[in-house]
Amino acid sequence: MSKMTLKTEGETHLVVTRRFAAPPEAVYRAHTDPKLIQKWMLGPDGWTMPVCISEAKPGGKIRYEWANGKGEGFYLTGEYLELEPYRRIVHVERMYLPDPTPDNHVETRFDAEGTDTLMTMRMILPDAETRAAMLATGMEKGMEASYGRLEGMI
Amino acid sequence: MNADLDATFSALADPTRRAILARLAKGEATVTELAKPFEMTQPAISQHLKVLEAAGLIVCRIDGTRRPRRLAKAGIEAMDQWLAMLRKGLEKSYDRLDNVLVTMGHQQKGKMQ
């Protein structure tokens, strides 16, 4: 319905905005309910998501697997960090291509605008604060693996 | 050609390297300047710069003891391509989400009746 915007913000952020003709509750549910996610988070035409795990609670797991029906596919794993129902989701994710990319830290906000919702998705690269938060939520193992790999490259 | 394309895409698969390109799009920068916003060590940043240089996405200038990096023309094009790809994928997804939301709205109305 409305045009999406995508722009860089500061030195480590990428911001996407999009307006939807539905209340925040519906847009939030479409971002957290695996049965709904499978219907739209597919990128270019020709792809499906045969596996979708979305445990919408702090520390809950995320796993999306995409396939194009020609034997090609890739997947993403992640963890939910914070959920404020119908308003805000904070999660981390990494893509496997097939080697994992460093963690992408994503904050998605849903703001009511009349009967519509303005969604703002902010992708943040790992920083000291995120690392501390991850350690606090007991995800140090995954993070350690990422940073260990990074250090291994030095 | 294929090898070049592979090098470009694996260089861009890493969000830190994309962010480095985004930073260099604003002007040249040294390793020290690049390391700061990412809170990474200089050797870690140097390693990313090496990958980007090998893929032909950035170039190094010699200025006394400084070695500022800047975007190569191929880097600008690759970044534009990557952003266009991401934009296209997201736009397609959100157009589908519009339809999912319409269906959800109908179901909600059905329940209330």
C-alpha cells in the first residue's frame, strides 16, 4: 500500500520503514506467529519457507529455512531478546550461507497511526552493549562461537 | 567473472563488511577510524579490509604513514546492487504481508459476527 523506505543511519545502522493498513496487534502477530511468517517472509518470488520456528518469548528460538524447489536453500537462526506485545520486538539473527554471518541485531517497532501501523525495523551491528545483554540472557555460547571465529581471523 | 562475483558476494555476506562499505561511502577512513564505531580491534577490521580489497571493492591510498581506504567504483556498484537486492526482497515480502493482514482482518470480523 505505501512505499517502503530503506536508508543507513549513523555508521552502524540500517533502517527500513513501511506502513500497513492494519492495527499494530495484527502486524505484530504476523511477525511472531510461525504460521503467518511462513506466508510472507519469503523475499523474491519462487521461494518458500518449509521450516519456521518462532518461539515468541525472551530467549526463544528463531529458525527460518528457505527453499526454491530446485534443491537450493539457506537458513537463518536467531533468538528473541525482548518482546513488548504489539509494540516492539528485539532479536538477533545470523544467516548461514553456509558459514554463519556475524550476528545482526534487529529492533522492530510497530506504531499506530490512525487505523494503520508504521513499522520501523532498525538493524544494528554487534557492539559492546549487545554483547553484554547477550551474556546476561545466557546466550554466551553462540556469541562466543561468533567472536571466537572473528578472533581466529586475526 | 564468476570468481569475481563470488568474491563480491561473499565479501558482502558479512554485515560488518557492508557497514564498512557504508561508512566508506561517506568518505575515506583509516583503520583506526573504522575500528571505533564497530568496537572491534584494529586487526579484526584489517582482516575485513583485506577481504574487501581482494574483492576489488575498496582501495588503499598511501599518505605518509597513514593508509586511508576508500570505496572503489566496483564497491559502490556492489553496495548499490546489494541494497537493491535487499530492497526488492523486502518489498516483495511486505506486499505479501499486506495480503496476509487483509485475510487476518476478515477472520477477525468473522469471529465477531
